[in-house]
Amino acid sequence: MIIGGWTRIGAYIASVWLLLIAINLVTTGHYFDFALRDIGLCLSAFGLTKLTEAIAVAGVQLAPVGTMPPAVADISRAA
């Protein structure tokens, strides 16, 4: 779900889920190191959400992995 076309929604879900796990760990009074790790992962998932939204707003077309844009392909052939 997170890798497919639902990246934004999946990243929001993962972000909230990790935040709730971190809150649960902090309220127990133990495992603060795991809570801090989960908060870091939560912020990373939220960053993925914002990056996905920015790409969608800009209308950027992403090339499939392993392909080069035409300009880069022409430069590599000339060298």
C-alpha cells in the first residue's frame, strides 16, 4: 500500500500509527529509546507524505527505475 499509488495515504497512516505507538511507550514509563526511534520514523513517514504532495502539486513525472531522460542518454552516448 505504501509503495503503490496510495503513497500519501499510506504515509499518513504509518505516521499516525508510529506516533500512537510512541505515545503508548512513553505513558508506560519505560522504553523511552524505542519511543524516540518511533518518533523519528513517524517524522520520516510524514516527510514522505509532504514530498509526495509536493511532487503531485508540481506535476513532476517520475521516470521508471533504470531509464534515463533523453538529454542524459545523448550525453552518455557522446562520451
